[in-house]
Amino acid sequence: MLLIVFVSGFRYEVGYDYINYKWFFDAEDQIFLLEPLFLLSIPILRLMTSDSQILFFSYSLCTVAIVYFAIKNYTTHVGTSLLIYLLIPGLFLNSFSIVRSAIAISISFYSLKYIVARRDLRKFICLSLIAAMFHFTAIIPMMLNLCF
């Protein structure tokens, strides 16, 4: 797990949106029409360092950790499942470009455990709303799960 976070967290100029995320982090006193938790995370991360690499590392750490814990919930074959996550380009490698979407997807993936077993709809909705605060498109899976 640490190697995965290291590779994705310390990438440099990798991903088609890398320069935009760097600009969001480096921009001072700018107002963006972006998701609230992403906007909140920037000043918090800036308190630690002025290096925008902290954004990529922290989002990578969170995304990979959430995916790992979700996989542990769904299967006993954790190693094989992680390998599939790493080797399918639309999953791990795509997270290099869609940083906000990747964390929202990982949270949505994790939240499914609360609806699959029909154990706790409130936790599912709460986690889905948190995911949507990282990327608004995360509201779509929540709505689809609630409708069906």
C-alpha cells in the first residue's frame, strides 16, 4: 500500500489535470466554483507547506486508503482485488488525472457496503453526500441506488 501511495502521491506533472490542480493550490485569494471539501482542503494543506505536491500526496493517500478498506469489506481476496484495481487503467491510473473524482468514487465505493446489505441507509446517504462535496457527480450513484 505504501508503494502505491508513494508512486501516485509523489508524481510530478502526470495527469492531464495536474497543472490545474497545481494552479488551484498555488492561487492566492481566488474564488472558484468548485466543490466545498476540495476548496476547504486547500488552505488546510497550505498550513503544512506551500508545496502543491502535498495536495497530490494527501489525495492519493486518502483515495488509496479508502479503496483498500472498501476492498477489505467486499472480499477475502484483498491482494487480487488490489491488483485488479492497479492494473485496470480506468481505476488507479485514471486517479492521477481526476483527483477530486477519484476520491469521490472511492468514498462512493466504500459507502455501498451500507446499502448492499441494507444495513444503514443513513450512513450510505451521509457518505454519498461527503463524496459529492469532493465532486458533484457523486450524487448520481447515490440517486441511482436510492431509486432502485
